Amino acid sequence: MNKLFKTALASLVIIPSCFAEWETLQTNGEPVARHEAGFIDVDDKAYLVGGRRVNPVSIYDPATKTWTQGAKSPIEIHHFQPVVYEGEIWVVGAMTGRFPNETPVDKILIYNPENDAWRWGPAIPEGRARGGAGVSIHNGKIYLSAGITRGHMGGFIPWHDSFDPKSGKWTQLPDAPHARDHFQSAVLDNKLYLAGGRQTSRETNEVFSRTVGPVDVYDFASESWSTLEEDLPTPRAGNTTFSYGRKIIVIGGETGEQKTAHNEVEAYHVDNENWEILPSLNRGRHGTGIAIIRCNLYTSSGSGNRGGSPELTDIECISCDKLN
């Protein structure tokens, strides 16, 4: 089947619309339970990758509301924000191993959805490997921001690096204003936003408490940082962050202030320069991501409480129209 015909067939796929509030979907099957994983869309399907332990990829098809299982990752990978580059899922800046002495993965891992196969990618420069970082793509380059170098023991850093997959070149960029880990980044209007996270330090008994409220912004044009005047309204770590329309949206997370994971959904409107409250999740969760498919937003898996349990297997959906 040629590529043009496959594209034409894909355009005929009907995906049910979600509601204006978060809806917990009834599905055929369920994903492998996990947290500190990645959840992302490729070609109208959502992929749940990594997480604590060595897990298969769990694949959700919204057209049939069906979960299937793919290949297992070659090693345990967790605490990362996946990105899609040329139709493949890239895992940059992950951790491996058990709490609290996890170690950074020193190479990029790549999953090919079409072949259902993993392969190793380029190495991360010596001394710059970390996990729990923000990872975003802009103009064909991958940006790895902040993170932590010594698992949950400590070593949170403000580092900021770029990687060009075409040339294989890494570049060290100016440090962010705030060190942070357990967060995600997003790109909008030629700017990179670092929102949420914390400064994890088990060696000082501060695993959950040191959340980071300020939102740091990197201007790609000037290669300089600034910080928003208004902090994230609900500071939290383990959050999902993404851009949609004119907004930077922060979903879920965990803090030391409550046992249950956060269900808050807050959005920064870049034109109005203010924060808005959007519909809350049905179930608070942290350690997962977002998939955007045909104007529907999906989130799945993660942990329902602070820490590692319970690991969730449900999936929630909301219409993108509610975000405008």
C-alpha cells in the first residue's frame, strides 16, 4: 500500500468527539499500569511508553477505543518527557533503576511505532546526562532543560542543552533561572516554557516539598531567559505541560501538601498574560503525559497519589474546544 493511499485512508477514520468536561472512557482492554512514564500521540494513536519496571508500549486507538500492547523497552526507563521526531518517539533525558538512587540514561532511546521496535540513538554528552527534565522540539532541534542528576537523592540543575538530530551536534545553552526537576516544558511563539517541578532532595528529607512556582521562559531568537510575572497558581511536580492555541496548559501533578495527586488544570494565556482555570481531571494523576488527536485531548495512566501508587489504568478525554 503506497503512502498516499494510506494517508487517504487515515483521513477517513472517524474518532468520537469528547465532551466539554473530562470524560473517563470505557475501553476495550487497558494499558499496562505504570507511572513516571510518557504518553504521546503519533498518527492518530496514543502511545504509553516506559515507566517504572521494563514495560511494553501500550497503544490506544481512539477510533475503536481499544488498547493493544507493543514491544518492551530494552531497559527500564522512567522520568522523561517524550517527543515525536519524524514519526518516531524519542526518549531523551530518562532515568533508570530503583528509588531513590536512580541513574541517568546516557543515550537517547527511539521507538518506531510503524515497526514496533526500539533502538538506541546518540549518546548524551559526558557529564550532562540527567532525568526528570523538560524536553521539547523547536525548528528541528530537541531542547533538554533542567532535570536532576542523582535520582531522588539530589543534584537538581538549571542546565539547558540543544541537540540537532540531523548533524548529531549537542550545544550547551545558557542555564535557566531556576533549577527544577519532575516537570515538563512546552513551546509556543518561538519561546520555551518551563512550568512546574520541584527541587528534589531526599538526602535532606525534602522529596516533595520544594516545588518551583516561577515559570521560566527561553526566547529562541535572543537565546536569553526571563521569568513570568505570575507564578503557576498551583505549584506542583510530576505535572504534564503542553501548548494549545494561545495557551500553556499544566495538568495534574503531586506535592507534599496532599496525599492525592492533583487534578487541577491551569492555563497561561500568552496574549492576556494571565492564568485561567480549566475543567479539572476526574482523577488526579502525575507521572504521565498528554495525547492530542483530532481535537480531543487524552491522558492516561500515572499515579493517583503522591509517590508511586496506585498506578492507574484509566484514560480521560476532553474536547479541545473547551481550551479555547
